[in-house]
Amino acid sequence: MAEAKPKKNPFQQEYGHFIGGEWVASESGETFEAINPATGEVLARVQAGNDRDVDRAVKAAQEAFATWGRTPAAEREQILLEIANRLEKRKEQFALMETLGNGKPIREPLFFDIPFCVDHYRYFAATTRMLNGETIPVGDDVVLIYHEPLGVVGQIIPWNAPLAMVALKLAPALAAGNTVVLKPAEQACLSVLEFVKEISDLVPRGVINVVTGFGPTAGAPLARHPGVNKVAFTGETVTGRLIIQYTSENIVPVTLELGGKSPFIVFPDCDLDQTIEGLALNLCVQAGQMCAQGSRVFVHEDIYDTFVEKAVDRARRIRIGDPTDPQTELGPLVSQEQLEKVLNYIEIGQQEGAKLLCGGGRPQGEQFAKGFYVEPTLFGEVKNSMRIAQEEIFGPVLGILRWRDYDRLIEEANDVIYGLAAGIWTSNLKLAHETARRLQAGMVWINRYYNFKSGAPIGGYKKSGFGREAALETVKYHYSQTKSVVLAFGEPHH
Ligand code: NAI
Ligand code: MG
């Protein structure tokens, strides 16, 4: 691995909350450190917000909504397009910030996250023109249907892909005419703050507000604030359950994008090399800290041995190291907490009797000593009932399961509390399609994993949450409310 090259820290020493168009300190005066997960180095200080900061932000968003909620669609369209342009123009800088703050290898933000975000803002710019309602004639009377913005939206996002998470939340909220209070994750919020700084002049004061801080002290007060008209959350399933409880206090809608334990199904007639690359991607992307990770790899018994051999060979060749190096495929996990969680699951897998095929620990060497690195790890002979097959590990760890009977395969693939995504690898498209329809998953990728498209709804079945992001329905049904206006032109009935 190449020596870690010193990179200039692109961040400010300290960041405020962004409230009502101003960068402000927490009312408590409390701050915390943002850490580079590859080196342990402190990158900046960030405000530790509390309920009083959230309250200020919600009030600013409420004030801004009075006019922003009535802006013509064409205006919001232009703003979203300009947000996309700004991000595209400074792609390299934002990629580096994402890498320093989160640990993801720079090839990811450069070639995946940021292009995805740019396309996303453009897609939602287009949706501003599609928020038309309907006219329903009923006898002589006429029903007019409108989609109106909700008001202030509280958005709580995780750390695994900060800028992409912001795009998924902010773009539809603005497209529909809502104002936003965003609470980024404490583990990785610097790129989010820099992004908001970059676009802050494009929207009126108070339309976008950001409060940084921890879940219970900044996230919870946002989710239960009576001035918030909708909550959108992405993160852990247990936290999602709390969010539902908080929003029940004010009877406001909520959308949740939660955990996953997605099947990655390999048929004997697949293109084996492509499938192995898909598997490598599942180990590497965000160091496996991906809600949609295809973490249960079901391989048909006819090709099981060959598949395992090739998979192990590929996993051993994964380039792990300094995430700012363009050659690096696998970077560190985001935090000490994630590191401990993942190492603990590797331990559990061995105790449960799964066969450790490769990896299984922290990589050796000076360059890894201060970062939260875990080797690419594959387990073989995994049974679907094992904890490593049922629980979200969120690391570069995959379990390989052997299958023989097709109906039994479908049963096992669905036998899990989650239903976020699934992957299918076969050259038989009829079989792929039938399989896709039988899987309980919100997103199914055939012959290419993580094949996200703006316009293709993202979201889960079962305990992976509800609501859909990234699509027209997001803006129409999850960030708007419907009003019917009934005009009586006919004679009265009585
Ligand atoms: P988390 O769900 O607790 O945190 C996500 C966001 O929610 C953060 O902004 C956090 O500050 C906030 N939050 C936490 N507790 C809150 C509360 N009581 N009220 C309001 N907001 C709250 O996820 P965490 O603890 O960072 O990660 C733990 C595990 O969750 C991971 O190991 C992984 O398995 C899963 N996870 C899944 C994600 C997904 O995309 N599906 C994303 C992040 C984590
Ligand atoms: Mg948590």
C-alpha cells in the first residue's frame, strides 16, 4: 500500500449551526470534535446542538415557509439546477471532504456519490413541473385536486454517505416547497456543512437550516417539535421505532429508511466474473456500511466451490488503505463504535460455526494503526438462521450460503425481518424477473448491484421502513399533502 500522503485539511477550525441564514453557536456553548476515521486526527469542531437550538431552527423554517411555500415551481426548479451545478463544479473538493470526514475511498464520491447527487438535484428540479393535480368531473360538479407543501420538514440522516443522504432528503423537500431543518450525523457532518455553505446564497434565509449534534439531544427534539410538519429519517431500525414514537406526539407523517440484510442470489448460469466483481463492491462500498448491502450471498451448489475460490481470491486482492489514494478500494469504518461492532460479529460468526474463509480481523501495519480498518471478510457455510445472516453487521463482511431448491431459496431469502434490496445474478431474464417479483424487497437489482437511478424509488418492505425516496412519488406523496376542492355547479340534491 502507498504511504499515506499528507493532505491539507480543507475544513474551517469550527462550524456553527446554520439557522435563519446565519452561522451561529449552540446556546449551550458546547461543541465536539469531528474525526478523520483513517487517521484519528481532529478535523474541526462542531456545535453540539440541543432543544433550544432546534427550536430556533424550526422557528426560522416556519417564518421562511410563509413565502417559500408559495414560490412558483419555475423558481424552485432553477434553484435545484443551480445546486447541482455548484456541486458539479467543485466535485473534487467535495469528494475529498467526503473522504476525510467519512473514510470512504475517494473513488466512491468522485465516481458514485457526487454524480448521483448532481443527477438527483436535476431530477427533482424536473419534478417541480410535475406537481400538477387532477380535475374530476362528477355530474355538473367539479373536483380539483392540489398537491401542497407540508411546511417545515425535520430530516435526520446517518453518516455512511453524508452528501447522498442530504440529496435524498433536501431535493424532494425543496422541490415540493417545504422548508427544512436538517440534523446530520455526529460522526460525519463536515461535508454537509461545507455543502450548505456553498449553496446558502441560493435560497432565502430559513429555507435550509442545519443543527448539528447527537441523536438524543438534537435529533429527538427535532423529531418531536410541535412546529415540525413531517419527519424523514434514515438510520438504524431501533432508532426508527423511536422516531415513530416521537412523531406520534404531534400526529405528523414520517418516512423511514432503515436497516437491511439483503439477499445476493447467484444462479449457476450467471456471468461469474461480473458476479464476483459485484461481491467485491459489496465488501468495499462504504466499507460495507450500506443499508442496501447484499450481505447474504446465496450461491447454487453446482458452482459453490468455484464461486468461493474466486470470491476469496478477489477479496484477498482488495486494496485496503489510505482512502485519499485513488487506487484504494476499501477504507476504514467510520468510528471506534462501528469497528467494535463489526469485530464482535466476526467473533459471533465463528462461534456459530460459519467457516471463516478470509479476513476476520484488523489489517496489520503501521499505516492502519490509528484508523478503524477491518479486513475484507468472507464466511462460508453460513446458515440463514445464524445471527450473522439475520442481523445488520454494517462492515466489510459477507456470509455465503449454499442453495439447491428454488422454492426453498425464495423462502430463505425472504426469511428475515428486513426487506430493503436484493441482487439477482443470472443470464436467464425470465427467471430473474420471476425471482424479483417473489422477493420481499423494495429494490431489486438484476446483474448489477447498487444500480441506483434517480426516478427509481428507494425504500423498504417490512422492518426496512416505509415511504419511498428518489422518485416522483417522493415529492408528490411524501413531501406534499393533497387537497380536494369541490365546486358545486349543479343543482342541490335536496
Ligand atoms: P442511528 O440510527 O442511531 O443514527 C442515525 C441518525 O439518527 C444520526 O443522525 C443520529 O444522531 C440520529 N439519532 C440517533 N438516536 C436518535 C434519537 N433517539 N432521536 C433522534 N435521532 C437520533 O445509527 P447509528 O447508531 O449511528 O448506527 C448504528 C447502526 O445502525 C449501524 O451499525 C447500522 O447497523 C445501522 N445504520 C443503518 C443505516 C442505514 O442506512 N440503514 C445508517 C446508519 C446506521
Ligand atoms: Mg444509534
